[in-house]
Amino acid sequence: MRYAEAVEAAPPGSDRFQARDVARLSTAALNLLFEPGPSAPPLEDVAAALAHEPSALYQVASALPPARGERLLRLGQRPVAAGERVAAARRLVRGVFWFLAYELAAELWDRLAAAEPVAPGLLADLPADGVRVLDVGAGSGRLTAALAPRAEQLLAVEPSPPLRRLLAERYPCVWVVAGVGHRLPLISGWADLVVSCATFGPDPPLGGDAVLAELERCVRSGGTLAMVGPEEPAWWRERGFELLTYPVPEARFDPELEAFFGPPQPPHRLLVKRL
């Protein structure tokens, strides 16, 4: 999702974050968040939002490649009107909401994943029995919980340290590693099934053709690539995926979750491609 679209679509829980919270993200998350591309926050927004937060601005700049970090610090020296600072801070926390939620509100995210079950028929149709499975963007284990008992081996790749800790604690039989969709730490052709839930869309660096190529690289010849509840299904169908739709399962929501994340959206669409 592009930054401007993320700003528009941010859940109500974005109001609970402040611009300086961006500096609390891990270095890996900041590097991923600010990789150049349409999903990345403009450095101008970051500099304006953190104009009166020099320590937070320096923290973010220190996590970036030197040239981009230096540019951010130079932008931070420009005078910013109070109204623009407030507006930029609002855009920033809305545009990076999901990064903030994954790392700074991991327990709430975990509750959301449990409250929004994947359609049972969709899970049953994933060809995971007795094979090697790669779960990319595994979160706290929404798919892992269902697939680990069926798979011969399961490797869960997740960039967020808090979510990786939850995965490792809950599923000691699963290999849990850090990684991102466009740079997967795996040899080519390792997996019989590569699956991801509500993680990738068409916009780089967190989606697009580079991510698709990396996901396909990890699938053996004759294997399956499955995207559960992805953004913009039409983009994937143009690239050879078949769209399957299942009955929407009942969400187990509570008022706190809905106030933070908005209305429930249980995953019930599957895009599948045989390699």
C-alpha cells in the first residue's frame, strides 16, 4: 500500500501513537519502513513531524543509510509552522500504523489475529500435509498454528522482534527467523508450499514484482504459492494466480480491538499459483 493510501486507510488506533513513537521501532523495522519506494514515508513528513523532537529525529536518522540519514537531519533544521508540524505528525503515525502496531502493540495485534480466524475451508485447501512450508510474514502465528501440525517442516519468517518472540515461545517445533519478503533467508526451491497472510500488495518495497519473484524463488518446481487475504487481488490474478473465495468466518471481536483496529476482516480469500 502506498504511503498516501495508508494515511487515508489507517485504523482508529493510530490516534494512540505519537510521531516520536516511530523512533522506538527497531533498527530493522526503520530500515524496512524507509526503503525508497511508494510505501515509504517522505523524509519531509518525518522531519516536520519531529521538528521539536531532536532526539527522536536523530534516532530515526541513525538507523537509515548515511546519505538518507544526513538528508533527514538537514530537513529537520528547516523551520516548520505549528500547523504543518501537527499535520505531518498525524500523517506519519497514520501512514506507519501497522509498523507501530506490530512492534509497540504486539499483544493487541496477537489478539486481533486470534479474533479474526482464517476461513476453515481455506486452511483445509492449503496443500501443507507432509511437506515443507514457508510462512512469510508469519506474525504471531495465525497460519503457523494451523499448518505446523500438518507440515513435515515449517519455517516462519517474520521481521518484527516482538512477534518473532511470540512465535518461538508458542511453536518450539517451528523454525522462526528474521526476514522480509523481498530478501528471504532461504535457498531457492526449498519449500513445497509458500504461504503468506494479509502481508503483501503491489507496491514496493513491501510488495510488488520483486517480492513476488522472491516468493516464487523459494518454491520448488511443482510447488504452490498461496496468498491469503492479500491486497488488490486483481494485481495477483494478472500474474497467474487463481482467486478462491470462502464463507466469511465469524469474528470473535471485543470493543477494545474494534476501537483500535476497526471492523473485523477475517481472511476468506485465497490466491493460489502452481509453479
